[in-house]
Amino acid sequence: MRKVYHKIIKISGNVITVEAEGAAYNELAEVTSARGVSLAQVIRLDGNQVSLQVFAGARGISTGDQIRFLGREMSVSGSDALLGRVFNGRGVPRDNRPEVTDEQSPIGTPSVNPAKRIIPRNMIRTNIPMIDVFNTLVESQKLPIFSVAGEPYNELLARIALQAEVDVIILGGMGLKYDDYLIFKRTLDKHGALGRTVMFVHTAADPVVECLMVPDMSLAVAESYALKGKRVLVLLTDMTNFADALKEIAVTMEQIPATRGYPGDLYSQLAGRYEKAVDFDSAGSITILAVTTMPGDDVTHPVPDNTGYITEGQFYLKGGRIEPFGSLSRLKQQVNGRTRSDHRAIMDAMIRLFSDYRSTLEKQSMGFRMSAWDEKLLKYGKRFENEMMDLSVNIPLEDALDLGWEILADCFDRNEVGIKTDLIEEFWPEKE
């Protein structure tokens, strides 16, 4: 029987402090007050002084209320019964259906031993040309989507959830507007993808401490499925909200702030989540795509800045499109040499010519005379933007490569694209 404590010595925001013996870091406790029983978690140990964050908030809790430590950490089910379900940040159902209690696993565990990992080798198809052709998503990769408020990053995640060639989608929403949550749910349900999806959703109206649990809940479930041989894609939005929740708790705990008020362990907190991406030697895999909004479009902001040191590239979402410059998949060379023989050649040639198109636009804006070559680049650039970059384009990789050849043939001569002769002979479209 665990000992019960009745004297809370401090209440600060959603954090309460009690003198107790034998408590462990991350241990759960029940706080019984006039409003009922609330769940809390140990977040700091200082001698016999134990600080706990109350998930539902500390409002209504008084210094004489009862605290009982449970002797266990937060856990979540890894059962297949989770598929098609929606939960909050504590793992409590949002869909008015029963809780799932079997196959419990602890959350927030260390990342996988490198000895159990294998080198990434499989492509995840999305039918989005700017990903599949130019910045291929690789199984077990960890990639952020850098964006600013107002960009359609949640719509992009929803589309990837619908089309990605994986077995299971885990969606973790942090600080979501309720409308965004409903859009995710309705979109997945309408297109028949909800049945392979598990959603952990923290809305802007929920207690801030629940925001911190969403990535750990999502990744713990992903790991359970991956160990069963499933290819799992984890979609997180928005990691800046997660970092802001960390900052709020750190301020409450009176920790010494680092850059822009964020806690000094921000890098470790982010890395502990991203490093869960893995391709198991004899099981499945976990791939992570996580939105990181940049306040003021500032990539030097602490959250995107630290994220860039952890992840394996990034997608830049700007103007409703994935930008070809700045976006990077550092693992794409692991797979795009094995997709089709012309994949790398098309990727390199089209990006090089699009760079020339951007330079031509600058010349045009300054009033310079356009040469015949400039006119070709302008025609090419418009087609590239409309038929490749536009996020409404939805075609398989092979069709996207064929479209690339078609655009090149429509705008340039064979000897102007800088592609090897043997590939030109094999793939160059014949004009009718």
C-alpha cells in the first residue's frame, strides 16, 4: 500500500509541491480534492520536496488535499484496438468509446540501441512530386516541416496521412485549433484512412501540461506497432507548441532560462523525441514528420535552430508550396538511385534549370532584355511551378518522372538540359 500525503506546501500554476519519501521521477500520483481525483506526474525531486504537474490543472486544489503516489509511470496501450481511435494528451478517449487497457507500455523511454538499427533503405511514396522526386522521404527518417503560421501545413500532413505507403499512421496534435482537429478527423474518415490511424490530440483549450505528453504517447504506440513488424509514420504538429509548453513549465518551476526564455535542455528534449525514428533489424520502422512553425519566419529561432541539428534535412513550406531551395532530404541518395534509372538525372537537371529560372526572374524585374534562352527558362519555370510544385498535384513517382521529361522536352532542346546521352535516348519524349 502506497503512503498518502495530506500537506501540499506550494501551488504554482499547474505544479504542486509536497514533502514525500520514496517518490520517483516521472512517477504518477492521484490528487484527491473537492473537484474529484486528478492525475499528476513527478517532474522534479529536491530532497524530500516532490514537485508534480497536474494534468487537468491545479485550479480547485488546496494545500490540505490528498496525494497518493501510484508507484508507476505513465503508460499507453500498444493494442491494435487503438486503430481508428482518437485520444487526448493523457491517452483518455476523445471519441466517447471505451478505454483500451491491454498491452500497456511505458512512455518516454530511451531511444533504440543503435546496434538494433539498420541503414535506411526504403522509400515512402506520397504521390507529392516535390517530395517523391526531389526530396524523397525515406523509411525511418526524421524530418521537420519548417513553416510559418497560416501556411497549409496541416493540410499537407492530412494528405500525407492519406497517401503515404505505410501500415500505420500516428497523428500527434499539439495546441491544435478545434477546427483543425475536426478537419484531420473528417478528412481521414472520408477517404477511409481513419482505420489505420491513431490520433493523440491536444487542443488549444486543453491544459498545457497535456501538450507535453502527446509526442511521447504517439511514439510509444508507434514503437509497439513497429516491434510487431509495422511500417509506422508519425506526424506531429506543432513542435513549437510543444517547446512553448516546455518553456511555460520551466518558468513555473523557476528554472534559469536560456535563449528567449526556453529551458536550457531544449535540444535534449527535442532530440529525445526525434531519435525515436528507427528501422529495426528484424521488425518494422518508425518515420517522423513534424511541423515546426517559425515565429516571424526566423529560422534562427531556438526551436527550428535546435531542430536542424537533430534531424536529417527539412521541408520548407512557403507560399503554399514546398520550396526546392532550402528543402533537403539527406537520406534521399539511399533510395532514389534504386527507383528508376533516370530519377537522379531528372532531379538534378530540373532543379538546376529552376535555379536559372529564378535568376531570369530577377533580370526581368530589373528591366533587362530577355534572350531566347531566358524565354525558354520563363516558360519552363511556370510549368515547373504549376505542374510540379503545386501541392494539388497528385501523381505517382513514375508519372512525375515522365512529366519531368515532358516539361523539359516542351521547353528545351535535347542538348540544353545537361543529361547524359544514354538517358536522353531512352526517355526523351518523341514529339508528335
